[in-house]
Amino acid sequence: MWDFEHPPLAATLAERYILHYTQPSLCAEELLAGRADLGLIPIASLTPDLAVVPGCTIASLGHVRSIQLIVKRPHSLSTVKTIAADTASRSSLAYAEILFRKFLDTNPAFVPASADPITMLQQADAAILIGDPALLALESREAIEQAVGPCQWFDLAHEWHTRTGLPWVAAVWAVRPEAFAISHITPAQLTQDLTTSRDNGLAHIEDLVQQWTPRIPIPPATIRHYLTQNIHYILDESCIQTIQLFRRYAAESGILPPLPTLRFL
């Protein structure tokens, strides 16, 4: 979102787009309900009516850090029965369900919970944390384990990658194609605006580190590593393969409805 928030392009983009920030799951809800025309949404929320905008993604080629599955000992992945789950991202929960149902052949219960790891682990065998709460939990790992006992920490992106050989993909830009008729923006212009903003953001990593260091109690080096090493931003062929495989596994396991083909802008 660099260009949408910073000069010299922010003023021009404000003439074409009205921005609204919310959780990933709510981005999808607003897009699907027609309250938004464009959204950066979890891949679990893609439908045949939405078109994927080529170019950009939120993905990871290894460890993502911001999706943590914490398992309280003496449990292992194969013996977990209950999981307290942060519901901020539908895709992350679906990845976890695929991990248990497809790869481990178990079927633990997922219980919605607020993103407080200590409370979650006091109430369930395991907890899933998404986004900033996951990053913060890693910084507070010792205190969490002092409160609830020893735990095993699993990075869901890494778990997916080791089992499939593919990137982990969280989200893509998706658009309601009918919106172009009234927006006076062309598909090519939309794609260009988003990819240019991504590229300019990648050219200002140090500025982003400085901006985010006061906002979240995580060391600057960790923020820098997250932005440069943990996240992959280009929707390449391997990421597309991930989306297709993820949706197939999710449909086969009864987690999500089938998505026979990906519709691209």
C-alpha cells in the first residue's frame, strides 16, 4: 500500500480509490457482499464470481512467522483434540484444518477465541495465532510457557511447504469484474497501480521499519527480516499452483466449497 499512503502518488490514487482497512476475513466479507469492489482477501474466500488481479500476493517461501500453531505438551500434532483459533484469516484456519485432516488424518475441534495465547492455551490443547498476535507471541515465548507450561511451536507456512514443496499463499487482490463498468478504471490500470505500489514499497523497506517500530513492540531487526525474508510478494506460477492445490485439498476435506478454476483479471 506504499503509494496509496505516501507522496508523490497518493493524491493521484485517492482520485481513483477510496481505502478502507480491516481484518483479512472482513475484507473478503465486504467484497463478497458488494460493499467493496476490490479487496486483498484470503485465498479461502475466492469464489467463481471474483477475478484475481495478477502480479501481487501475500505469500511465504519458508517460515512466515506470523501464523503460529502452538501445541501444549505433552500433546503432539497427532494427539491434539481442541484448538483455540483466532479467526482473523479464513485461509490460515483452512491451512490448519488441511494439516490435520489431510496430512495427519485427525479431526480436532476448532474453537473461536480472542488472540490471547495464554488464555487460549489454558482452554485448549493448542492455539492458532495470526498476524501481529503471532509475531508478538514469538517475542513473548518464554513468558507464555511460564504461564501454561512447555509448548511446541509450529509455523504453518513451513508445515505446508515441507509437505507440498510449494510456497504458502495467504492472500491475493480480488475484484468484482462488474465494478469496472462504473469505476472508469481499466483492468490494466488497476494491475499497474497495485504492482507499482508493491515495488515502491519494497524500495522503502527501511522507511517501513522506522514507521512500524513505534507501533508494535518488536525489534526493528525482526520487522526488517519479516518484510524482506518472511514475506513473498509476487504472484508467480508456483503461488498459483499453491492456490489450486490448497483449494482442491480444502474441497476434498469438506473445509471449503470447490473452486474448479481460478478466474484471472
